Amino acid sequence: MDAPVARIALFLAVRNVPYATHDPAPAENG
């Protein structure tokens, strides 16, 4: 796995934590 891909995946994972517990905008989840 390339470093940039790993950073993006980690960023998305951390970013999705608040949305998983608190969903302010359904559109944000896609």
C-alpha cells in the first residue's frame, strides 16, 4: 500500500468516527 493511500484511508477512517456516532448531515455520508 502506498503511503498517500494509507494516509487517505486513515484520514477517512478518523473522519468517519464522529459521523458514525453523531449524524449532523446524512448527505455527508453519501
